[in-house]
Amino acid sequence: MTDATGRPDIGERQPSFREMRASGVSKSYGATVALEHADIALRAGEVHALLGENGAGKSTLVRIFTGAVIPDRGEMQLHGETYAPRSILEARQREVATAFQELSLVPNLTVAQNFLLPSLARPGRPLISARQVIARGADILERHALRRIDPAARVGDLPLAERQRIEIARAIENAGRVLILDEPTASLAETDWLFEQIGKARARGVAILYISHRLAEVREICTSATVLRNGRSIGTVGLGSASDGDIFEMMVGHRVEHARRPGRVAGTASAPRLAAEDLAGHGLHGVSFQLGEGEILGVAALEGQGQRGLFRVLAGLETPTGGGIRVDGKAAAYRTPRAALRCGSGISYLPEERKTEGILAGLSAATNVVLPFLPRVGRAGLIGRRDEERAALPAAQNVALSPRYLGFAIGDLSGGNQQKALMARTLATGARTLLLFDPTRGVDVGTKESIYAAIRAFAEGGGSVLFYSSELPEIVQLADRCLVLYGGQVFGELEGADIAEQKLVAAMIGHGTRPPAGHSSVSSAGPVHAVAESAR
Amino acid sequence: MSDIATTSAAALPAARSGPAPRHRLWRLTQGAGLILGLYVLLYALYAYQQPRALDAYAIAALMNNTAPLALAAAGQTLVVLSRGFDLSIAGVISLCNVVLAVYPLEGPGGALVSMLLCLAIGGAVGAVNGWLVAYLRLQSIAATLATMIICQGIALVILNAPGGYVSEWIADELTGRLWGAVPVSGLAVAAVVGLWLLVRRTDYGVALYAIGADEPAAALSGVNVRRTRFLTFVMAGMLYGLAGLMLSAQTATGNPNSGAPLLLLSFAAVALGGTSLSGGRGGLFASVMGAATLTLLQKVLFSSGVSSFYTGLFQGVVLIVAVVFSGLLTRIGERK
């Protein structure tokens, strides 16, 4: 390490054939393939976009470039030399730096300390001079047009947007050759500052990888884009020549429509099973919708658009800060999942994290299924092993979970069977409204089909389903109606045959969507508040 | 954009964003202010009860009683700051104590060797803890529970019942006074605190706070998390070794269970000093003052004629009150 700031000499570099190239890079975790085969080349002085749906492998690729993850196969080259970083520091020594999406700032340290981590002391000096740290921090802030930030402020005390700017400034400071920006605008309201800094880095001859879900932004700053899908790099296109439609198609992969379930006759006279009115808090900014009897309502959104908060609020895990929930037409105020289950016709929630929020790994699959109605299972308060399996059987059959698995500890079952058991539990509660958060996350195709069948059968029996899915084909196949969340608001609503992947992708990126007939028009400029409200 | 930059520059420094100027009350809760105040208050009460409390002799006696717990709490603080718990404290102190009682080495040279021996024992146990926690990724409670049990076992093998004699030089000189005024035990604690103030200003010191607050972020910032954790356990172990030495000097005899009472009191001292048990916040000096307060409280209760059976009760209540109070102050400070 030459200088702790890692700042390269600016004058010496000329943009020639210096580039970062990765070919055939792959990484799996056990049986899960996070990245199957990625090829990408970043040229010095060029801003290159990396596009893809959630779970396409973008984050894994970033972590490989950064040295936080070591790839299983494939090779990388940086300026013609082999590049195989085994740690963040090694990557930084090769002048590759990343601004992480989840931010990598230590909250209890000052801005200046965070800039200089891990070496705050001057080389050869054991002790840190607090004054010098502040001065160097102020210097870095100055260089990145952030003079308004106090270098001595604790990072944890700063608003999120400032923290993101600091994260970006730190990465630019350390990136002499390659700069990776992972969702740099997630909490920035405007892009002027960012684009100016990117422009400066580009002029210095830094290769920049820009990852964003916002296509308008990408078009503004990037010259070419590589699309990842299901862990494979599909191709690289020049952004000047590719239309939005081309890019969406590359991201989604096919124009083939899945078999949809026949359109349901909407508009029952009775009050909606579940109605949200202007819900706020936990990432939501006024979400309203209604869920009718026998209806399957999909929720489509990119990561972090408030869907998590929405489901947790509806399930009773979080208390909204504004708005209300109606169950069977009556205002409902429940604060625990247990109360939600007993509220009106009942609401049952299938959580997002199977391992931490769902299964009780040491107990049998049968126990896991019958947990919500355990008191009804036993005789005189005592529960025999056979009682649980007998009680769990009908629910297990609903989701095609083989009865022989009921006696096993659920932790020993495959992910697919665990998910089936959880789905069985959700159904077995007897609730008439199901909240399913990504019900087929990380399960195989066969399990998916069983879960789809169970959801359809439930809806045909008059049950109501609200589900979020990170996989668009799933929404296309299952949903009668689909809400698109963006920035904590309902950005669009699609119905029936309108639910198509390309339309969904466009709406999810906050791109203008044509609203269904009868709705107020949605401009492409920004999210529109509570479209669902005007549905009647 | 450049226009904006210059205009905002003109408005400096008032326009710097960031937290509002810290409230004075809030500053008190940072560092050792609160516990220092409590100690002074308690000492005033003690001096009121016992006019002799201000004698050089009484001060030295108090320091001697305080030093083992203060050093043990100092070591525990390091581990707690890194978001860990260290139970091996009881084992290391017991082990050092029985080694000094069974193999007494006379004279100043012998004392020096004894001290190095204690540091070596503590450092070795700390290295094992560090290896288990940092490199094998065991939970710190589980790993240090195991090493504590092992050390206690070894201590029993060396000395199976209370007995033995610590060398006279250690027992006399380490509990005595330099030039008839400065207690040696106080000097030892002061040296450790001084060393800490230096360590705090090294890259290691910053890394320690960083991994305690947010380990993944620290790792992504380039901090060597494993090495930092390892070093922390080694240094903590050496401080326990010193605590064992000071305890032996004070009791002048060996007891294979001598470290056990210090285990939970070390956590009490850390919490009383305002160090967060979830890591990343607090400091070593505050824990030393916490230890001193707990010891002084014993003395005050004793001189008030309260039965020693009630000591634990009072210590617990003081701990709860102090933690609640410092939590309140912090919350008020954050609201400002």
C-alpha cells in the first residue's frame, strides 16, 4: 500500500486498452447457483451498466469483483494481468473499489474515520492524530463536493442520503482503476451530484460499473449495458441502439405467455375480505387496495419498495403509523399475528425467511404444520405423536406433501418440502385470507407447481390471497389482479390479460405504465398516489 | 452546480450538516463522566462516615481491594467492546493465583518472573479463546466457558484445596506504598489505563470499536476482523493475568476458586461503566471506575454496619439504577 487514501496520480493515466475483463465466472452455494456464467468487460473511462431482475446474480458478481466472494470458476483480468482478489483489501490494492448497496459504513465512527479505515495512522506512526484524521477527512469531502458534511460527525447520526454519498465518495477515493456502484441512487433524491462525481472519475480513466434498476438513469449516464438473467450474462448492448423493449426482453427472457387461470368474475357484492386504506410507515407512503372473496391479488415490486413492510403490517407484525385495515368490512386493529388470525375470517401469513421466521428446525414436519391449532389436536391437553400426524395429513395433501415426511425433523427435509409444510401450515390455520410473501422462493419447479395448485384451489373455494413474488412469471400465471409497488406507493395496477411481464417490468422500474381503463391516467414522470382508490 | 458549491461554501461553517451540537448532559454519558460522579459521591459519603478514609493508608487499602476487579473488568471491557463475552476470566485468575502460591519466587527478580508468568498464562488462554472465536467462529460464550472450565480444572490439579503462600516480596511490595504515599496497586491500574489511552489511538483501537458496532460493514471497509478479535482476546487474557497477580498479592495465599467471584462482578463493572454489552460503545476507564464503585460500595455498606449478606443486594440495585439512568441520559441526549 502506497498511500492510505489509495488515490492514484491523476496525470499519468491515459485511456488506452486498459480494462477489467471477467469470463466464465461462476459461484454456487451448496446446491444454489448464485452465478452460473458471467462474461463482462469494463473499459477504462467508460460507464457500463449491469442490468437484471432480482436474483439474477448482480450482487454476487459485485462481491466477486470486490474480493468479498471467491468464484468457483472463471477468470478475471485487470489491465492485462490476472485479477483474483481474495479480500477487500487485496481488491483495494489493485485499485478496485465498491460502493455497496447496503452501505459499508461503521455507524459509531466519524465520517473521517470511515474514509480512512482500516489504516488511520500515517505509515510508520503507531498513533493516530485525531486532528490529522479530521483534516484528511475534510480534504476528501472537499474533493467530492461534500463540504457541507462535518468530517467529525458520527456516521450513524447522519441521514441516509448523506451516508450513501459518503459511501460513494469513499469508493471513488479508493478506485483508481475500477469503480463499482451498486444501486447508488437507492436513497438519493437527485442524481446531479452523483453524475458529476462519476464524470470526474471517468475523466481520470476509471472503469465504472453502474448497477441500477432505474433505466432512465442508466440511459443518462451509461454507454453500454450487460444483462444478467438467472445467473447468466445474456449479452452486452450499446445503450444508444437498444430500445427499452429490447432491454426488458433481455431481462425477462421470453415473450411466451404462461397458461393463465381463467379470468374470474370480479366485483362481488359483499364487502372485501381485506382492505387497506392509506397505510403508512415501515416503508409505505399511503397504500390502499381491496382484496375480494376468491381473488388472487399479486404484488410486484423491485427489492425494497415497501412490499416487506406492507406484508408485515397486514400480518400484524408491525403497527402502521397511519391509515387503517378493514377485515370483512369492519375496521380492524390487531398487533400480533395471533390476533390477525382471529380477526374476522382470519388472516394467515407465510413469512419471507423460511429458515428464521418459518420453520422450527428441530421439530417434526407434522408439528410444524399443526402449530397454529395445537390445542385442538390433543386429547385432554395431551398430544400424542400420531395425533399431530393425523391432524396434519389433510393439509399436507393439499400441497402434495408426501405423508411419509410428516414424521421427520423439518430441518432435515429439502427446501421444497419445508416450503410445502409451511404452506400447509398457512392453509391449515383455517384463515380465509392468506398473505404469501414470495411463496416459491428458492424451490424447484415441481414444488412450485404444487404450491400454485394449492393457491388456486384455495381461491376457487372462496379464499382470498395476497401474494408478493420476486418472479414475474409467477405473478403472470397466478394473479387475477396485480399491484405494482414503487417507492412505498401503489404505482400501477394491472388486471386480467394486462398482466404481462414486460408491462410489469416497466411499471416496476417506475417507468410509465398505461393504467387499466377507468383509472385516472398515470404519468410517466413519477409515482402516483393510491391508484387503487379510484378503482370503483 | 459550481455556483451552488461556492455559495454554500460562503455560508460555512454554520451550514455543515450533521448532528446538532451535543448537549452537555449527553456528553456526560459518553465516557466515564457519570460513573466518576457516582464514585465521588460515594467517596464523600464514605469520608463522612469514616474520617480516616482520606488517610494514605486507607486509600492504599481501598486501591488494593479494587485493583483485581478493576484489571479484570478492564480486560472484559476489551472483549465486550468487540461484541463478545469472556468467561475465561475466572479460570485465568484462579490459575495464576495457584501458580503463584505453589511456586513462590522471592525477591524483586522473582516478582518480575512471576508477573511475566501471569501475563504468559493469560496471553496463552487468550490466544486459545481468540483462535476458537475469531478463526473457528465459535460463539464467544461457548468457547470461553470451555477454557474457563479447563483452567479451573488445571488450577485444581496444581492446588486441590486453599493453601500455599505467595512470595513475601509480592505480598508486601505490591500492596504497599511508594514513598509512603502512592499505592503500587493504584499505579498498576493507572498504567493499564494509560496504555489503553494509547491503544485507543491506534488502528487497532479504531478497528475494535468498528467490529463491535457493525462487523460486516467493518469487514467491507477493509478491517481485518479476525486479527482484531484475536488480539482482543490475547490482551484481555493478559489483563486477567495481571488481575490474578494483584489478587494473589492481596490475599497472599492460593485458592483454586479465587477467580470465580470476579466473573460476574467484572460484567457488573463493565455495565456500570456504561459500556454497551452489545459492543462498540464504552471504554476501559469507565469499567475501571465501575469496578472501583462496586468495591467502594462494599466498604461503605460495611462501615454503615450493614450485614455483608446484603452487599450483593445493594450492588445489584446500584447496577440497575445506573444502567437505567445512563440509558435515560443517552435517550435525552439523542433527542436533542
